[in-house]
Amino acid sequence: VTGIASIAYLIMAFDGGNVMVTLASGDERKFFYVRYLDWAFTTPLLLLDIGLLAGASLSHISFIIGCDVLMIVGGLAGPVFFPANETAKWTLFTIGMIWFAPI
């Protein structure tokens, strides 16, 4: 987990793993997609570890990991597909937070 995160943040430190997006205001900013790739790998591993340590059933662990991945996808989809649409971004953020609730 720490190795994956180290590589992802090193990529960002060297100004990689990003794209420029145009906001609703017309301003441009960098969107670091590599952060979401990092989370897509590390958070399921962390949740698996916690679930196994807690003695949770495989079905419960799978459900929580699925919720985690859907939360990340919800957070990623807004700025990637709708950088200039505030309503769509906040809607997808809210959907991501709904998936966060079980975690």
C-alpha cells in the first residue's frame, strides 16, 4: 500500500499523472487522475486488511470494497467528464458520498 502511494505521489511531485480541465468559470486547472488510480488500488487493500483482521465475512468485505470502488468512481467521474458542469459534478460527488456511507 505504501509503495503504491509513494509511486503515485512521486508522479504527482514530478508534475505527471494530470490533465488540464476547463472549469465553468473558464479557468483551467490541473486534475491529478493518478490520485484516483492510487485510491482504486490502496483503499480496497486497506479495507481487505481491516476486514480480515476484524474477522468479517468475505461477503461483507466484498460489499464494503465494492462500495469503496463505486465511491471513487463517483468522485472521479465528475471532474473528468463534467469539468464545466457544477450540477453534474456535485451530483456525482453526492452519489460517491452515498456509497461512502456503508464504509
